[in-house]
Amino acid sequence: MRINDNIVALATPAGAGAIAVIRVSGPEAVDIVSGLFEAKSKKTLKEQPSHTIHLGNIMDGERVIDEALVSVFHGPRSYTGENTIEISCHGSPYIQQEIIQLLIRKGCRSAEAGEFTLRAFLNGKMDLSQAEAVADLISSENAASHQMAMQQMRGGFSNEIQRLRQELLNFASLIELELDFAEEDVEFVNRDEFRDLVGRIQKVLARLIDSFAVGNVLKNGIPVAIVGEPNVGKSTLLNALLNEERAIVSEIAGTTRDTIEDEISIGGVGFRFIDTAGIRETEDVVESIGIKRTFEKISQAQVVLYLSPLTPKGGINESVISEIEKIKNRFPQKPLIIVVNKIDLLTEAQISELQKNFNAIEGTQLLMISAKTGEGVEELQQKLLKFVNTGELRNNNTIVTNSRHYNSLLKALEEINKVQEGLNQNLSGDLLAIDIREALYHFGMITGEVTNDELLGNIFANFCIGK
């Protein structure tokens, strides 16, 4: 990217709306917009102080394009760290494009994806992990993903990494100094203190690495597969959980020929419910494909809901027990909740008999509901929430959600373990220094002290244009 250019982009979603915000950044941003703006106050825009807002007209020669509010931010006191202008105009797509094209003719170029945040990183307004959190914050769809993104954007994760890196860097400097006095056999590093530091770093890294298992599912939503025989009410249950008619409900067996996904928030945590094709023997080629996908979705899900049908007398078919056993044998470690629907049609005696039959299946939990009336649905939601480890989130602990950070932490821990082995074997400082440098490199990759154009390109390519 050419980082010294003046760039422009629409910062609000494309399409018609009440207002739109057009963002301009670069060394000449204020001068360019000043030449196109006639303030109601008759004052020149480029002479106005930073962090001020001005009402006036955007002009193309003698033609008025729109009446707009223009916000002025002088670098380095701006999001990007350079001169920045934000134009709040009316939300007509025609007006938006007219202003953007006018700015391009006057010396701006269209911003690339994530270029405003890239400039903020390059100008020291935020480190790389904070920059990545900006994209996570924009895409957050529930309280949990929002909280994790906010903590990372405010520097919670990077501060922890920076502290570890600085302590390790201090010891690394002393070890490098020892190498200059190798002939005098002088030790500047207290090996016992260094062992304590290495032990502390190992514990912190292990905790952060373990948190990724929680952070990844909280960020992307916990996948829950709804399975069972055809026409048992899976789509009805999905609609009850979502509180809307999302899935097709029909008395015809095999209505759901594919998987249907939707997401809701329970207790601030996103759950992605997957209604799958029923499990049964079939000669229908299309339905067979759906059944195959059912098992694929079970393997991807964190929790499985098996929705059991009832016989006309309120009992259960032997085939149901067989299907549940198949799932348990194939996925023994996966939480399985057996959900019996239509309890509004059962007597207390029938309910008691069902509980007795299902409780005999090890490793399962039983819940009785009525997807039609909503009875038991809230209890099901709370049971699902218990499968999510939200303790670290409630305690405001640092949670890793980014796979790039996770991989760098794994590599850093690997190098720190080598340092510990070297200390235990009383290796010389020059050998210890090699592994310490590698650990520092991987720490730096997280926060951006160490980076390259390819890495930055990959990261910011996932951003929206205008941010």
C-alpha cells in the first residue's frame, strides 16, 4: 500500500440511508476538502482547530452537491494518526458517489480494505493485536464476542504479552552482554531468577493457549446440532428457540433436505443452531446426502440435541435407542441431550415411563419440552449455557480468540521450553540466546514489533473498506 497518499472511502454501509459518512485521510486531507467546502461561517476549513465540526456546502465549482457537516482531525490526534476529515452528508447513493468522485479528482485515491486501521498501526496509534480487534468488534453479534473484542482493542491482551516480552528482553540483553565477556567467564544473569521468569512465562502462555478453546467458540458461536428421525419436530424446535418461523414445518417426512443454520444469543453467548436432515434408512438419493451431512454436522457441533419422537401411545420406538447409541458410539466425548417433544400430549405416567427408559442410556441428559407451547424451551436454553465455560469471561480474564495469535503463542511456548531445558542442562549463554531470540520473535509477531508486508496484507484484507 502507498501510505503517503490521500485516501477516501465511504465509512458507513453502502446504499440509501438518512446520512452517510465519507472519510478522508492523508497529509493533504484538510487542504483538499477545504477547497471543496464553503462553511456557513465563511471561515476557511484548513484554518480551523482539530476536533471541530462545521456546517456548510460541498461544492463542485459553482454547483452545490450537498449540505454537510465536516469534522476536522489534525494528526497525530486522529484515528489514523494523520490529518483526517469526516464528511457527514445525506445518505443518497448519488450524493455519496458524487462527493467521493470529486475527492478522487482533487487528489485522493480510493482506500483499500482496512487501510485506515493499517495507517493507525503504522503510525503507532495501536499495536497489531489491537488493530485486529477492530475487525472483531465490527463483526461482534453478541455480548460475549463484543466483550472479548473490546478487551483486546483496549490493550488487555497486548499489555500482557508486552510485559512478558519486556522481562524476557531484559534477561536476553544481559545474556548477550555475557557473550562480550566470554573470556572472563563473567555471569550477569542470575540463573535462579531466570528460571523463575521462564516458569512464570510458561504458566501465562499455557493459560492463554488454553483460553483459545473457549475464545474461539465464543467468538464464532457455539454450534449445536439438532438431530433425530424425520418429521419429529426438529424444525418446530428450531423455530421455538429462534422465536420465529425460520425452518419449514410440514407433516411430510423428510421435509428438511439440507441443513439450516441460524444463531441466537443466550445469556450474551451466541449459539448457532443447525437443523439437519433426519437419520433413517432411505433410498432417496437427495435425502441420503442430507443424512450424510447430518453426521458431518454432528462432528462439527459442540453439543448435540437428539429430538426423540413418540409412539401413538406416548412411548418410544426401539429404533430411537439404536440411533442414540450410534451417535454415542461415534462421538463418545460429545455432550448429548435427549429432547422429548410434545409433552403437552402426555400423561404423568407416560412421562415417568419415558424418563425411566432414557435414563438407562449412559452419557446423556433428558429434557422434556413442548416446542408447540414453548414449555421447557427456556430450561433447554439454560442447559445449553452450562456447556459453555464463561468463567474467564465473567472474571474479565484475557481470552485468545485469534488463530494467528494462538499459533504464535504455541511457537513461543515451544521456544521457552527449550530455554528451560537449556537452563536445566547448564548450557552456555550463547546457546540460550538462540532460543530466547526465537521466543521474542514470536511475541513480536503478535503485537507487530516484528512484521512484514505479506502478514499485514493478509490481516487487513479481511477488513471492510472505510475502516
